Amino acid sequence: MSTESTKTARAAGSTATGDARRREQHGWYFYDFACSVYSTSVLTVFLGPYLTSVARAAADAEGFVHPLGIPVRAGSVFAYAVSLSVVVAVLVMPLAGAAADRSGRKKPLLAAAAYTGATATVGMFFLDGDRYLLGALLLIVANASLSVSMVLYNAYLPQIAGPEERDAVSSRGWAFGYTSGALVLVLNLALYSGHDSFGVSEATAVRICLASAGVWWGAFTLIPLRRLRDRRTNRSDSTGTGAVGAGWRQLVATLRDMRRHPLTLSFLLAYLVYNDGVQTVISQASIFGSEELGLDQTTLITAVLLVQVLAVAGALGMGRMARTYGAKHTILGSLAVWALILVAGYFLPAGRPVWFFLLAAAIGTVLGGSQALSRSLFSHLVPAGKEAEYFSAYEMSDRGLSWLGPLVFGLAYQLTGSYRDAIVSLVVFFLLGFFLLARVPLRQAVAAAGNAVPDRI
């Protein structure tokens, strides 16, 4: 097929007109609405400090636990578990993406990944006492499942939105996610702050908040499963066990195919670097606030709620900025802000919530937009018919290969005993990511992938 024919086919396939297309887009938004509560309530707010306290209950007199006989500071358990969950995801995501493209059946795989993660999250209700290994295991399963589900979810974007509307559609998806995160955090704050009046202990309130995120994730996943539709595939080996059995062979083929699109790979490398920093800040912020700054859980919940509210406006606002300045320049500006935020975090005074709230406000302003625009940018760089495969590579960069940041953070704390040193070490991810993204000629990259080039990108 010629390049022009490919562009025409891609545009036709991805812009199904009228009510059917809008119905799919609205259903697609709701998976962000479903799973973002896990990222917010579990990963960002409650699990880090709570799992750390459980690990400390199991620690020896010197503050170390010994999984498999390996001495690990109790304060590093959460960061290491996040890093390990990413390694598990790396092994599974390419297989899921290849199987989805070969079979054309994304929805059953999306359902399996979503409900595995939701079940593991509900199981966190049983995390108490000194069961830090149970907590680490459930975290690994839930985090890896979320990553696999996001491969399949993101792969729908080029199919439900045309080139000119993807920035807006992707930004709305993130806005839906941050809206649900804010709503559930309000309920969490009410339960946690008033746990005595509800007749439960503080630890039980935390466990209820953790488990409720899994219930929410599973319940609202029903909406995208009803509204999204699978597309037929013309690729061979598309049914039955052949699709699964060919998954690893397809991974090798995908990596080889991506070598034919070096500019797509260049964008992925830049995204891998700066997103590693973003994901680490999100997952480790509560530990930094509680352990280094001495802030209580209510303050942390309020700060993350502020992030969620501002991230909705930030995602939509940066989507509008992208229409004027282009997505690339908008993202570059957000990376500069991220670097400044971390430097400010290093000098943040302990025991002063107002300064932590100001930092949270700055994070919320750039968080949603930088993620949403990165996703829509990548959708322009994916060759037709290979959405799930390429988005598996993207998701490896998003959640799948974001193991280095948590590992660096955990090692920095293990070696120095200072979360300030750990947090400032992440600046390098944003500076290097800025440099790498600035060097990618995006218009040329879109054309090289065989896609129509938007007027502004």
C-alpha cells in the first residue's frame, strides 16, 4: 500500500463518524475514570506510608527487613516493590500487545488485566500487622496488571479519534481520571479524618481506602467494556492459541519493525527518560512528605486532592495550549517546570504544610497535561494496524520501564538515609528528557510512520 493510501485508510479507520464514534470516546474516557483511583488513592497516597509502617513493624533493631535473606531498609521496601512490579510488567506487556493486534480482541484482554489488578487491590484490605511481603506481592500484581491494561486501553486512541482531535480526546481522558481521583480522595479524607466516629481504627480506615479503590476500578471498568468495540484484523495467526503462542515471536518482530522508524524510537527514548521521573515523583511523594517533612496523613491526602483538582484544569488547559504552540513545545515547557519543582522540594522546610501545598499545586498544573500530550503525540507515530504492539512499547516506557527512578530513589535513601537527596536526584530525568525530546523532528517522524501530519504538533 502506498504512503498516501495508508494515510487515507488510517484516517477512515480512526474517524468513525457520528454517535458511534462519540459513544466509543465516552466509554474510553471511563477506563481512566476507573483505574486512576488506584494510581491516586493506593499508589500516591496510602500504600507507600502504610506499607512502610508495616515493614517497620517487621524490621529488626537496626531498621532492616530480610526478604530472601537480603537486608533491606524498611523505608526502601515500597520503592523496591514498585520497581519490581515494573520488571514483571515488562515481561507481560509485549505479549498482551502482540496478542491483541493478532487476534483483534482487545476487550477480553483488557477485562482480564483490569479485574486481576482490581482483585489484588481489594486484597490489600488484609494487609496488617507485619505482613509487608503480602503488601509487596499485591502491589506487584496490581501495578503490573494496570500496566498491561493501559497497553490495550491506549491502543484504542488511534482507532476512535482522528489526527486533529487526539490531543483533545487524550486530554479529556486524563481529566476524567483526575476527576475520579479527586472524588474518591474526598471520600477517603472523610473516612480517614473521622475514623473514630465511624467506629474503626486508623489502620482499618487506611485498609478500607485501599480496598475501595479496587472496588471502584472493577465497577467502572464495565462502562468501557460495554462501549468499546473490537476491530477485525487482517493479520495472520489471528485466532485461538496461535495468537498467544506467537506473542514472543511478535515481540521480536515488533522491535525489528521499530528499527525501521528511528524517529519513533527517538521519541520513545525521550519519553522513557522524563516519564520515569514523573512516575517516581507520583509514587514517592507521600513518603517524602510523611518521612522527611513530618506531615500527617490528612495533610498528604489534602495535598494530593489539590493535585487531582488542578490536574483536571492542567490537562484541559495544556490541551488548549497545544493547539496554539504545538504539543512538543508545551511538553518541553512542562519539563522545565518539573525540574524546578524538584529543586524547590529539596529546600522545602519540614513541618510547614503550606509550602507542601504550593508544591502540590505546581505538580497538578503540569502533571495531567504532560502525560496526556505525550500519549497523543505518540499516537501520531504508530504505523497503521500496529497500535497495540507499539503501545505496548509505549506502556513499557510509561509504566513498564519506569523502574530506574524508583530504584534510584530507593538506593539514594538506602545509602544516605535522606529523602531530600533521593528527591533531588530525580532532576536529571527531566533535564535529559528535555534535551532528547527537543532533538526529535516530530513532523518528519509522523510522515515517516505513514500518517497524516497535523497542522500543529
